[in-house]
Amino acid sequence: AKRIVIKVGTSTLTHSNGKLNLQAIDQLCYTLSGLVNEGKEVVLVSSGAIGVGLGILGLQSRPVAIPEQQAVASVGQTQLMTVYQQRFSVYGQKIGQILLTHDVVDYPISRQNALNTFENLLQLNVIPIVNENDAIAVDELDHHTKFGDNDQLSAIVAKAIGADLLIMLSDIDGFYDKNPRKFDDASLIDRVTEIDDATFKLAGGRGTKFGTGGMITKLKAAEIMLETKKAMVLANGENPSIIFKLLDGTNLGTLFM
Ligand code: ADP
């Protein structure tokens, strides 16, 4: 794979108390910088803004009111980018921020503008770091939209920029035949070639209080990739350097292809 989109979930980026997992972030930055040095084009879709914002503001859980959630996201997003900037710069890696709203799906001109930005950043060996523009896109936080969440957003971005592969890092080793947090006898499915209603029946909701989509949105993302005959891998992001192994062809996590 030459052009790769990597999506990291809140559960990978933050500890259960909401504080940033700096070790995981550092390893992620080290790994992605390494890929760029190998000549790959890398796009990072990063969740975590709300989790980080909650921590900074000393809040225990997501506020119910949307404007308050957006305020939390606003605080968290800038802190998140500050940390990425710091860690990536250690590895000599440049980054750019792209905050998207559905306009890029709904309006061809917005879409083309966004695509031009991606192409230019990639040409300059910059890693674009993408998130939904929470302050403007209300629905993301409400789970009612076209993007819905960063899982689907990452697949939409991967499809739009013609990425060969979407790597989704979560707090779980892959896709299981039932929710492994609830069932001890759940077993890992290492390859999924098509997604139908039966596949969705195996998926449960989010695992942690800071996680968002759970497995359903990850399957929807995989559906988008499969439609365009592109691959998605779901793997555990506890040690983000797992990406090197995945790209070496080591059988880890679940391959959707
Ligand atoms: P992230 O923050 O990485 O996006 P989520 O909490 O949104 O993580 O989604 C991952 C969670 O989905 C897992 O921790 C698990 O609890 C839950 N889950 C539900 N059904 C399944 C399944 N069939 N296989 C794996 N995980 C599942």
C-alpha cells in the first residue's frame, strides 16, 4: 500500500481517566513518521478531542447539551494538535490540520477544495491530521449524520483520496463473533470478505465511556472500503507500532477485503 489512512480511536489515545496516553501517541508519531520516510503517503484521522477536552476542563462525562460538547471539543482539539505537533517534530515530521464538515460530501466545490489540500499536503510529505469540525458539525456528536463518527469519516476520506488501505486502531484485537467485553467465549474473525445484516448482528456498541461508535460504525467503514475494492484492517492500537507489522503482511487483527 502506498497511500494509507490511519484512524485512531479515543480509547487508543487516552487513558481511562481521560488523560492523554502520551506513550501511545509518541509511538504513533514515531511509526507514522517512519512510514513517510519509507515513501508512503499517510493521513491520520484522530479522535480524542472530546475526551481530552473533558480532562482539561475537569468534567467527568460528556455534557448533554450540544453547544457544551462543542466547547469541550474545541478545547480538546487544540490540545490534541499541540501534542501531535510536539511529538511529530521530534521525528522531523511535518503535520497539517484538516477539520471537515459534511460539506465535503454534499458540495462538489468544497469536496474538490478539500481534495486539493490533501494532495498538496501529501506531495509536501506532510501528514494531514483529520477530524470532524465539531464546532460546526452538530450531528457528529449526536450520531445522526452522514459522517456520524470518525470511523465512517476515515473511510469517506480514504475513498475520496483513493487510499489503498484504511488501518483502524482500536482498544480491541479485531472483530469478534460477539462483543468480547461481554462474552468470554468470543472468538476473533481474521478475515471478512463481505458485510451483510448477519455481520452487523455480531457487533455491539461502544466499549468505554470515552469511545464513540463501537463496532457498528467500524463495520460501516469497512463496507465503504469493500464497496471500492479497498482493504481495511482493524487492529489493537495499544502499541501503534503494530502498523509496521500489519504492513509487513503479518496476520494480525481483522482484515476486511
Ligand atoms: P474506539 O474508541 O477505538 O473507536 P469503541 O469503543 O468505539 O473504540 O469500539 C470498540 C469496542 O467495540 C470494543 O472495545 C468492544 O467493546 C466493542 N465491540 C462490540 N461488538 C464487538 C465485536 N463483535 N468485536 C469486537 N469489539 C466489539
